[in-house]
Amino acid sequence: MGTVLNTVKTLKLWQIGVLAAVLVGVAGATYGVYALVGGGSGSSGPGENQQLIPVVYGNVVNQVSTNGSLVFANRATLTFGTQGTVGEVLVVEGQQVKEGQPLAKLDAAALTSLAKAVAQARVNLKNAQDALATLKAPQTSLALAQAEAKVANAKLSLKTAQEVLDTVKAGPTAGDLAQAQVKVDSAKASLSNSENDLRLGQKDWDAKIKTAVDNLATAKADYQGIFPKWLGIQTGPSQVDLAPDTVLASWKVDLNALFDPNLRFQDFSKGWYSKWLHADDPSTPWVESVIYTWLNFYPGDLLATCPSGDVPSRGTCVKKDMDDSWTAYQKASDNLAAVQTQASRAIVNTRNAIALNTDAITTAEDALADLKAGPDPLAVDASEKQLVVSQASLRQAQVDLANLKANIPLDVANKEADAASAQVSLDTATLRLEGATLKAPMSGSVALLNVEAGQSVNATFAIMDVVDHNTVELNGIVDQTDVLSVRVGAQANVTMDALPGWVLQGTVSSIASAAQTQQGIVSYPISITLQVPQRLQLREGLSATASIVIREENNVLLVPLQALYGTFDQPTVKVSKNGGIVVQPVVLGNSDDYWVAVRQGLAQGDQVVMQSATATVGQLNVGQAMRQFQGQLGQGAFQGQGGGGAQRDGGNTPPRTQATPRATPRQGNR
């Protein structure tokens, strides 16, 4: 307070005059905004440019639109698979057919030739199978492979036994002794290094822990000082480990109320205007003079809370300053715990290395002692006996292999190949004979009939197409800004210029994983399967438009967006009750560009105040936030309260959202 008075005393007369003019202007603006908003709850009725709107039930639907053309998804192009002359065409273009129905045949000469080829292929297969069965001996190729492997293993065992015996008899060489000594020396050096690592590591981790402890102390002191800084309240030991929201709640502090810009140069504890500081109110935990000074003498923009996290470029945010201090304190605490854990693990690992190196020294010294003792007579005797066993095993394996080979004909492999080739020839001939009579692969109609009786065709010539008219898809594209909102299985309403007044139901059946780019516009192909009524016959290529439902809330209470007041986190509406206007908190749901769903706080028939001309300051806080967050995938227009906004369509048409103030069923087929 003394600092403020000293500052005022240093001002010149012309500076005091300018300051007084500014203060009068601010007070007048504050009163004007207060009068425009309506003075809070308890007003007698709607003011100028306001009207009462009834709360009604209705639907909020968010959609994405796409344009495209119809295609028949199930289409088969039929060929004979062999060359010949067309004998009969049993259908005409456009004719309805059933699955398995004959459509066309090759002539009698071709059918006879193909049937003869099948018969000859069967004879060839039978001959090949008989020849293979005759040549096969009782022993199989598997037994031969096993016998050969047994000989190879016996040779390897004999070689190993001889090397072991030679090594045992020769005893250690000078190189062996030197190598063993190197292992002993290396193990001792490793032990020394591990012990040095333990000493140095302990010192290094002690320094890191001290730094983390000091940082935690600094962060704790900063957090303890944040509340005296803004509120003049000293925190107790039990509050230093509590988040700002918890501490403020324990003091029943409402930052938006304390740091309301409308309270500038006002004694908020008594509800009157004043130019000077007043005595502290003992009934409140905060110090009024501290808040008074912040409100009236802070040179920048002062905000109590910043829901979006954005701080004014030339100002500050009280709640964000508290939250940032708490976050720094928590990070310092977590960092200390992490450093302590890392130090403990590092020390344990080093001590484990010392134990391993100690064991390695013992093992190396034992091995060196064994080498110096010379050959072991028992080891020499055992190695000699193992060599005799290996020699006998090899001789027996070689005899077994020779006997097995004498019973297996050398041409079995060739006969097996002959039989396999004969089977392939029979399968091919059978398929060609069956393909000489084209049959409908599905129920549908004949399209693009390309032949007539007597015409010569090759194996790949397209005879006709068969399409299924019951499976109709709309192929369109969805813009990259909307594709993440669309899901396979989503419902869609499809309209066509060729069927004015008709609305067909559809389902998203596929969304391409790869994008396509045209003139810098990125989009994704999409397919929608239509539900076609039995009496309706569609044609391929018809243009159509699909409205894909991405979010909807049906039969919910609706109010206009212009009826919202309050803040982003705490939206409110003004309700007409008992001849007056009261402020009612609400919980909001989905929204579009005009309507918003109300999940809690209102009932059908309530009358809410809507600003019909210029939006108030309170409405700008909520309405702008609503429009800012519309369109986010599956996210609510209000944090934690569901909903979503309008989405752009995928066919370069305006965004489509609809909210009807009554329960309207989905339109069906006409």
C-alpha cells in the first residue's frame, strides 16, 4: 500500500489528470458491460434484443457428404479358356439368369476333342501310377536318408574321438599354458576395473542425487510462495504436497470471482467503488490488498484462468502460474526418485560384476592348475575306448547303408515325376472340358454379350459379363480432413437426381488406405453399399450423393448456441422462472452451427433467454469456444461433455449438420 501511495505522490498534476480520466472511462465501460449482461441472476425479465426460447426435444446429427456414381460390385467376365467355335449362345444381353444356369457352349467338334483329351489323360495317369507302384521297394527314401545321415554322424564321431585322444596324450602346450595365464590375468584386471567403477560410480551418483535434492528444494519453495504472491495466503506443511485446485478448494477460493476485471477500483468485500485500498477482511483467507493491487496496478492483461492454455502476449494468467509452479515441483520430485532408482541399479550392477569377476578368477586359476598337472591317465584310457567304439559304429553304419541301397531302384524319382505330370494334365483337360460350357457364376443379368453362334474365339476372349444387380455400391471420395471421422459400417442416406424424392439407406463398406491427390487436394476413395428395394432396378453409372452419419444424438433437449452464457468449463443458460431470470448451470452434449444438446440442467418446456441481436461478453466466451472445437473427431464441444461439431464433406460441398427441434424419424424409401 505504501508503495502505491509513494508512486501517486511522485506524479505531476497533468499525469494525475490523465490517470483520473482513464479511471473514469474504465468505470463507465465496466458499468456498461454489467448492464448489457443483465446484472446476473434475479433479473426481472429479458432485456433489449433478447427473447425467450422454449427448450424442446430434437435431434443433432453431424454428417459428411460425398458424390459419386453407382457400380455393380459383383461382376464376372466369362471366357471359354480354350480356343474353338461357338456352338450355342443360350441367353441374350440383359437377360436375367440364375447361378449355375448354362449360358453358351462350344460346338460339338470342340466338345468331342476336349472329352477325348480327358479320357486320354486318365489313361496316362493310371499307367504312371502303376509304374511307380511296381518300382517302389519295401524301403522308402526316408530310410535311405536316415542311413546316410547315420554314416555321416559316425564319421564325425570318429574324427572327434581321435582328436580328443591326441589332445589328452599330448598334454598342454606352451601356448595353452600362456592362454590360461592370460585368462587369469584378464579376470584379475576385470575385477580391479569393477572395483574402481564402484568407487567412481558411487561418487558420481552422490553428486547427481545432491543436485536433484537441491532442485526439489527450490521447486518446493517456489510452489510455497505462489499463493502468497497472488492471494497473500501462507500455505501450511500439509498443503505443500496438494495440487492448486485442491488448495484453492480448501480455501473456497474462486479465482474468476476474485480477479474479475469488473472489480477494478472497487471494494469487492463490501460491493462499493473506491479509489484506495481498504482494510483486510478477516472473514476471508485471502488478503484483499494483495488482490486489489494485482487488479488495479498490474500493467498487463490479467486473467484468472486460461481454459485453452493461451496466455496474453502482454499479460499473465493466475491459474496457469499456479499450475506451472505445481508442475515444476512435481517434476523435481519425480526426478529425484528417478535419480535415486538409477543410482541404486547402477551400484547393484557394479557389485554383481565384481562377484562375477571374482568367480572368473577362481575358474581360470583352476584351469591353469589342471594344465600344469599333465595328462590324466584315466582320461587317456577313456578316450582310447571311445575311439574303438566310434570305429565300430562307422563300420556298422556303412554296412547298413549298402544293404539299403541294393533294394531301391534308381528310377523311382523319375516315375514319381511322371505320375505328378500326368495328374496335372488330367486336371487341365477336365477344366477345359468343363469350361467349354459357360455357366452363370451367380444370379444376375447378362451384360456385354460379345459373341454369336458360329464365331471363332481364342482362350482369353471375353464372351460375356454377368452382373449382380442386387449388390450396388456408390464409389466416391472423402476429403482428408473428414476421413478419420468416417468408419466402416457407418450409416448413410443416398439420393439420386434420377430418383427425386427417394432416400436409400446405405452402409460404408470400405475406405481406401492409400490417398489420391489431384491438383493438390488429398482425398480417399470410399465405397457405400446400398440397400436396394426389390421393386427398384438401378443402372450402373447413375450419379448419387451420400450423407454419411458420423455422430448423432436423438431425442435430446436442444437450445440455441446464442442462449449459452458462462465459461467454457462452466456453461450456463438464463432461465425464466417465477417472473424473473435466473442463471442455470448446464451440462452440454453434441452441437452443430445453431443448436446444442443439453444433457443436464434443463427440462422440456423451460424458457431460456436468447440474444437475438448482438452477443454479450458472456456468450462470446462460450460461443466462440463451441465453434473452435466443432469438428474434432468424437470430441465434445465442452470438455468432458461429449458431442462434436460440423464436419466438412468429402465431395467439395458445404458441411452438412442438422439439428431439428423435434424428434424426426430417418426418411425411408418413397
